[in-house]
Amino acid sequence: MQHDPGTWGRSSADPNPPWPQDKEGNPEEACLLTALSDAGGMAELTATQLRSYGIPVLHRYPGDGAAGRVILGFSGYGVELYVPASRLEEARELLRPVEDLPEEDSEGPF
């Protein structure tokens, strides 16, 4: 049995969900969500998490970071992640650290 690759997730070469448009059909304003180190993959992991929830992400490499990314494979100046203004609060909530759960009085299996 063969599977149609177009039915498995997105078939587009661009993994980013479409950027929303305003009432006039212009791209919605991009808002800074966070600035991260580009080394170690944390920025790409964060962007992938947001995309999995349908939130498009733009990367901006400050300074000469884009050149460093091409030459070294990462930007020494870090990377800034931008999301649409309408999805900013949702993105912030998704990236919020999980708070410590209160201890329960009942004894569990551990």
C-alpha cells in the first residue's frame, strides 16, 4: 500500500503556517516574542514548537548575525523571533515555564 506524501502533514516546502493579513489584505504586524542564542538549536526548537500550534514565526538576526549564520552555521549575535500581533499572547503562554506543582498530601506510587 502506497501513501500519498501530500496527505502526511504539510506538503509545502515552507513549514511556516501562512502569515495572517489585516482587513486591507496587508501582512499583520510582526511583534518581537523573544531573543535567544542561535547556538545549540534552542531558537529553532522554539520556532518549531510555535509552528506546531499554527503560529508563524519570523527569524531576525541582529547585527551581522546573518553573515555569521551563513559562514559558521549560527549567529554569534543571537536570533530574534517574531510572531503576528494577533498571536503574540498565545505564543507567550505557550513558552511560559511550567510552574512547580504543589505537593499532594496523598501517597502516590513513588
